[in-house]
Amino acid sequence: MAKKAVATLQTGKTDGRAHSKVIKMVKSPKTGAYIFDEQMVPNEAVKEFFK
């Protein structure tokens, strides 16, 4: 039987959770259609991203 590989990406409790993926819907000035702005931001800057 094959050996089951177990991989862990987190070395600490907050290393993998220091950033969040945020998605904001923005109206395009060129076409007027809505586009999605996706970014990875630190957890402290999430509220500033949506302002």
C-alpha cells in the first residue's frame, strides 16, 4: 500500500490566517458594467479596503 502523505502548510496558529481574500463589486467608469475587485489584504486592512 502507498504511504499516505500528510502536508501541513501552517507552522503557527496565525501564519496562514494573517491575510484575507476580499472581493468588492465596483462599477466600471468605461462601460458602466460591474466588475469584481479581488485582493489579498492583511486582516487589519479589511475595513479600509471597503471604504
